[in-house]
Amino acid sequence: MSNFWADKTWTEIQAMKPAVALLPVGSTEAHGPHLPLSTDSIISTEMARRAADELETQNIRTVVLPCLDYVITDFSRDFPGTISIRKQTFLAMLSDIADNLSDNSMDVLCIVNSHLEPDHLAAIREFAQSCTRISVLFPDKTQKPWGSLLTEEFKRGACHAGAYETSLLLNVRADLVRDSRNSLPENNVNLAKSMGEGVKSFREAGAEQAYFGNPAAASKEEGEQTYSILSRMIVETVLQHLRR
């Protein structure tokens, strides 16, 4: 049976008494001319689905909440299609979700995130530290040891809509990957470094088409390997918390 919260009836949730809720957090933003605006949301949802399946094999009742598709994404606001919300709105949404889960006797909320804009990451960390009604976990792939286990492109900081994310989409939604990716030249700008240096937009960082990295180098196989690492990150974070 599906682990997706939205697929269940209220009586099934009541009978299941889930202990862990995984909240996929994505974005609605430009990901080059070859990937959909929903790229981060698709990736986060697949990460959560795989992690939930694994946790269930260990007798941990786990559900995957509906994905949060609207977040802080100011770096791509000048590209059509991007929808960004204010930090206060984002924090309020997270808080309301956590309160409702607590009211449903949930013990743990684990945020499964694929959007790496600095202000967005800072907001999640702030929420995880300040929430008191429920335990909030945030497996963060930008932190050790997980970042060091991911692809070379990810480690170079040039992974927005490049081979890293395109591979993840090819693995689960190849129908949404446009053939134009094969003709896109590599854009090897280190976006992470540029953000740290104060750049405020993709265009300013050198991405006139809203992508960094090498989309043409993507493969379904790389996506599978990456999902394996990302789902393990979530599972190990949850297990470590529950064993305390």
C-alpha cells in the first residue's frame, strides 16, 4: 500500500498511527530550458518515497506528506515561471504543518529538501531548531558526510539543472526531460561559491538560461546511484534520532 499521506483516507491514517512524517520540500523555479519548474519537488518526493519504503521494512510507520512546492527562491525570480514566497510565509507554513501533525499525535517530522538557495536552507534550519511541538529532523546534503558522497558536479557546486539534477529526473520522469539538454554547452560556474561571494541571481552568476553544470552528461544510472545515497541519508537520520 502507498505510503503517501494524501492517498489514504482519514480512517486509514487513524488506524496506521504513523510515527514519522516525511515532508518533501521542492520549489517552483527555472531549471534551464530542459527541465520542468517542478524539478526539485519531483526529486524530493522520490527521495521521500524511497526512504519511507526502507523505514517501513524496519517496522517504522512512515508517511510521505504532500510536497511543499512554494518556497524562497529569489535567485531565479527574473525567469518566467518561478514563484517565490516570503521567508515569513514559508516559516508559517512549516509551523502550521508541524502543529497539525502534533495534533495528530505524530512524533517526528523529517524535512526532505532538494532546493539549495542559502536563504531557504537557513529558514529550514531556523525552523528545525525553534520548533517545540514536534521533533524536526533536517537531513542536509550540503553538510558532511553526505555532500562528499555525491557526484563530482555536485561537489564542484555547479549542479543546478546540470548532470546531477538531470540524471535524477531521467531516472523517474524521463518524459519531462527535454531533448534540448543534449545540445546545451557545459556551464561550469561554481554556483555555491558565487552565492557565498554575494551574487544574488542566476543571471548575475553567469547562467543566462538558468542552469549550471553539464546536462548533456546526465544518465539514468547516475540518477539511481544518487537516489540511493540521498534516501540512505534520510533513513540514517531518522534511525539515529529514534535510537536516542
